[in-house]
Amino acid sequence: MNPIQTIRGRLRVTQAALAKELGVTQGNISHYEQGQEVPPAVAKLLIKFAASLGETITYTDIYGEPICTAEHRHSPGHAGRPPPTTNAAFDTVSLPAPVGIEVGAKP
């Protein structure tokens, strides 16, 4: 079950009633329940509406757990690999001089 559908069930309201409280259409609620992302302003109104009914709803209830957890933020490097300590690949590659310019020539 989709988070918005679950929340609506907890609040015991129809799509039409929830839409009216959030200032959106019943079609919007249907789309949110089918997986369309809920805009932050609508999420904020949903949290306030739930509170007015004595229910506690959080952004995590609406959007799910964040993808980037604290454990991942502190992982070294990209994709778990440590970052390079130098630009060794660039430091050891000699580049050819541009065509028509002698190496060491002054302009």
C-alpha cells in the first residue's frame, strides 16, 4: 500500500475529503496514491491536517526513509572507494606540445 493511501486510511477520510483539506483535487490524491511525488507544500498541509485530527504524521511517513543515511554520508570516497590522495595519473602523463609551437619557445 502506498504511504499516502496508508495515511489516508489512518485519518479515515476519502480522497475527496483529503483533497478538500489540502487544497488539491481528488485526482491529485489519486496520483499521489499511485506514486506521484507529493509536493513539499502539500506534505506540510497533510501533516497539519493529521495533527488537527490527533494523528502524528511525519515527512518520513509521507516520503519514506531517506536514501542517504548517516552511515552512507560518512563512507570514504565514491561508491565506498577511498578518494585518491594525489592526481598521480595526471602528474605522470606528459602532454605533447600544441602543433606549431616549440617546447620552451617564448611567444
